[in-house]
Amino acid sequence: MTTDGAHEPADAVRRLDDPDFPALTMSQAAALLGVQAAFLRSLDGSGVLQPHRSPGGHRRYSRHQLVLAARLRGLLDEGHTLASAEVILGLQDELADARATTARLRDAVDRLRAGQDSDLGPE
């Protein structure tokens, strides 16, 4: 920040790299997703997707929220209800987390085994 409290331009641009920064208006988000603004309003109304609100009450969306909305749209287009799409997304995310944890644990075990093998030395 400058001494007058304004953000430096580089700081403002850097915030765009944050996937949770609410940078997009509803019309921008809808255009990027190829959906109607009503779709985004319905996700907000159902509590599935809760966009940030500007001081004037306008919805602002982050990249993370757009990814979620796109995933939901895909499942809805496949014929799932919103409730089942929510459950599917939750399970997909849990599975991805479990797979990442498994990979980290396998790497740790491999490193430990490699360390034990080098401690043994030649026989």
C-alpha cells in the first residue's frame, strides 16, 4: 500500500493469481462459463455457491467458484439433480484428496526404505 492507503498496481494484479479472489462480475462469470446469469443466481439461491458480495451487493466470483459452477453444470447436463450433483462433487473431491494423501505416504515410505537400504551398506 502507498502512504495514502491505495494498493500498488502490482499488488492488485497479483491478487488475480489467487483462485479465491472474487474478481469477476456475474455477467463475466456467466459469459466465461457459457451459462445464463440465472443459473449462477440459482446456485447462490440454493446455497451451493455463495459468491462474494461487493459493498453495493453485487455478486463477485472467484476462479475457484467458476470451476465449481462448471463442474455442477456438467453434472446437471448429464441429468443429475442439483442435490445429487453436490454429493458427487463432494465424493470426487474426497477421492482426489485421498489419492493425494496416498501418493504422499507412498513417497514417504519409499524415502524411508531407501534410507534403510543405504544404512545397511554392502553385505
